[in-house]
Amino acid sequence: MAIITLTSDWGTSDYYLAAVKGTIYAQLPDAIVVDISHDIRHFDLEGAAFTIRNCFQSFPKGTIHIIGVNSEESMDIPHLAIEAKGHYFIGADTGIFSMILGEVPNQMFHLDIPADTGYFTFSTRDRFVKAAIHIAKGLPIDQLGDACEQLNAKLLFQPTIDNKSIKGMVIYIDTYGNLITNISEKLFRFEQRARAFEIAFNTYKVKRIHTSYLDVAVPDHLALFGSHGFLEIALNQGNAALLLGMGRNSPVQVNFL
């Protein structure tokens, strides 16, 4: 029984999501269709990549992930089906595959699939679903089209490091307003070398990393490493983005003392 996930920036007020699900079920009635998110900000590749990257490996190997964000095809942005880490991904090669995986996939193929309609604005329904059904039926992925030699690369911003600091930034804000940075716990521990530190953001500073939001009083701010493995600025039962006046790309700096 195939598992197919959907990620898009469509929201749920229009017909797009229902049309895609209906097309899947019409061709594969026993499919399990899982919505990862349809509340990605419009055209937000980085947000979509962050969301998928942090959950796709929780699914069983063989899961097929359809990505309906910036899905139109062009000469420079082909439609691809790829296999990596035991999973399949179908979407437009906007750079999102490179951001999700951070490595070269095992297999990459252009989609040589005609659309069922004469329109080109709903590729997720008219092409991606057909590719997903092909894979779900156990047919070889290399039958979908010609091999792709190289992905479009779009790298996530990396922190800058010197002997005394790590300069990072907010790369994602979740629905609670928690500010997730690009400073990983692995990088922080490596650079810390048992030194004291302070974490500076906006006009605030903290000198401790907590393990739980409940470690501070309501609605105090705190820093912690979330389940995604990155440094996070949050408020206990509060919206850090709103109340701290921060957003995507806001700087966050770790200073070693």
C-alpha cells in the first residue's frame, strides 16, 4: 500500500488540494495520502524545504513525496522524480531538492509525462500525480524520462564563524512564533569548547540554553535546541517572533566569553 505525501502553498480554501487528492484516489484507491502542510507561505521554497527535511525520514522507506510549491516548469526548472535516502520526491527542480537533501540523490529523472489537459498551470495534479502513481505501482523510476545529470543547487545560508562567535540568522518561524535559527547544536558544541557564552538577538541576551519551554516563567524568553537540532529562540506560552520583534533573516549571534 503506497504512502504519498503532499506539501504545498495552496491553503485549503480553494479546490487545488481536493483535485489532487481526487486524482490520486481515482487511479489508486487504496493509497494512503498524508498532508505534510498546505500552509507554506506562497512561493516560500526555504520554508517548504525546512518542513519536508524535518519530517520525511519519519515516514517508511518507499514513501513518495509530492511537492506543490513553485511547480511550473521552464527550460531552467525541469520537473523531476528523484530517489534519495530510500524515499521518492516529485516536483520542480527549483533548488528545493538540494535544500531538502543536502546531498546528491541516488537517481534523478526528468518527467517525460504528457499532461492530461491542455493547461500548464496545475502540474501537481496533471503530471506529478501520474509520476507518483507510476512509482507506487512498483514500476521503474527510470521509465519516467531521461536521466538528470545535476540538480539546481540552492544552498541554505550557513552561519559565519570566528574564534569568538557564531553569527547566524532566523531561517524559520513555526506556528507558535518560535524562531528557529541556522545554528546547529553540533556546530555550537564544537565551537563552544567548554567556554561560557551569551546568545544575542535583537536587544536581548541569554547566557543559558534550556531543555524545555517550561524551564522559564510565562512569558519569559529562552534559548534551546529543538527536535530539529537547531538553536531556537522562544517564549514560554508566547509568540517570540511577535513579542521580540524578530522575523526571518533576523540575526542571532553566539558570543563565547
